[in-house]
Amino acid sequence: MDVRDFDRISDVISEFADSSEAEQIINEYLREDGGELIKQKIHEMLPVSGRKPWKGKKTAAKATEPFRKTAGNLSVKVHTKSAYHYLYFPDDGSDTERHYGNQQFMFDGASQSSETIANEVIEELVKRLEET
């Protein structure tokens, strides 16, 4: 997340009498909408190998839901399901005979969603402030 976005969120959090309420709102957002947005952005950037399927081969990552999310306190982690761990290799920067590395689609997908997430977190916080 960009420092400016973090500062904007911090300013809104300071309006709460009890910062644990703001923490709960942020956690709920990240667990639900924020994590889904990150998964969507990464999925849009997934490379397609163009290889034909064979018996026993899992569905291509681009054609299925290869990610899951794990929410933590003020964080969300998007990672691959076990059958799709191979996605880390093109993302990690290593080249092999069969693929081009350093594609950074995981990082870039998360980065592309950070401003939207910051704006939506602020909207949720302001909504709660207006209710009280």
C-alpha cells in the first residue's frame, strides 16, 4: 500500500474514539471484499501457456479459481491452492527452458488493487462514523 493511502486511512482511524472498532471494520473488509479484489486482479494478469490439456492435468489456472485467501489482523494473504503452486515459478524471477520468469503478476495484481482497497476502507470507516 502506498504511504499516502496509509496516511489517509490513519487520519480517518484517528476520528474513532476506540481504534479497535476501526480495526474490526478494516479486518472485515479485507477478509471479504479486499481479498476478493486482489484475487481478481492477479487472476486477470495470469499468463496462459497455450499447452493442450492431457488426462490427469488440472484445469489451467486462468480458466479456474487457483487462489485462496487467508485473513490476518489488518492483512490478507492471497496464495495458490496446492495444484497451482507452479504459478510461483514464473512470478519469482527464475527462467527455465519452458517459461519466462520475473513476471511479478502476483505483486502487480496486488499493487493494482491497493488504491481501490484504500478508498473502500475509508468509505467503510466513514460510513460507520456517520452512523454513530
